[in-house]
Amino acid sequence: MTKEMVCILCPNSCNLIVTQSDKNPDGLKVENALCPKGKEYAHNELFNPKRTIASSILVEEGELPLVSVKIDKPIPKSKIFEVMKEIKKAKVKAPVKIGDILIKNVAGTDANVIATKSVDKI
Ligand code: SF4
């Protein structure tokens, strides 16, 4: 099986051609990568894809109704829906400081949801 994917680890954005052998599914052949990270990227995308998330959380008694947030480490792609569900139902009270952990271990992923902006109390 041959697949094309773009490595997003650096601005070179290499167009990888990834061939997976039927005899050894783990033995990937990766062409067009300008560095060894391309093979690692292709392997992770095929066998353990991860993503980061940025969103916002409702703020009560704040000068703004929402605070922007992100997760502090990539999570398995399969957990994105669960994580977004927790973020959507969360509410915090102002004041919120940039870097505050607003949800610990979100959806059991070991990642925390942190504020990327400060919101003062009204
Ligand atoms: S393969 Fe290497 S050089 Fe190419 S985009 Fe990925 S990290 Fe950058």
C-alpha cells in the first residue's frame, strides 16, 4: 500500500510517499523526506496519530464571556471528540490568568487544558 502525506514538522512540508509492505506492515519505506524525522512522522501518522487542540471555555463574571485555551500536549486523534465535549461543558470563574490549568487530565488523556489568555473579573 502506498500513501502520500505531507510532513508538518517543519516549514519544508515534505511530500512523503509512504509504502507499507504486506509482509512487514511495520516496515515503512518513506521517500521524499529531507530528514529522518519524516519517517518518524509517517510512522506516527499511520500507527499512533496525535493532535493538539485550541478552543475556548465559558467564563462567569469575567470582562469577556470566553477564554481561549489549548491542551498542553498532543493527544491521540481518537480522543479529540471526548476532549472537545469536556471543553464545551466547562465553565470557569473569573479571574483567569494565562497559563492557568482549567481542566486537569482532560478525558483521561494525561493532557491539561490551559488558558492562553487572561480574563479579569468584572
Ligand atoms: S521530513 Fe524533515 S525536512 Fe521534511 S518536513 Fe519533515 S521534518 Fe521537515
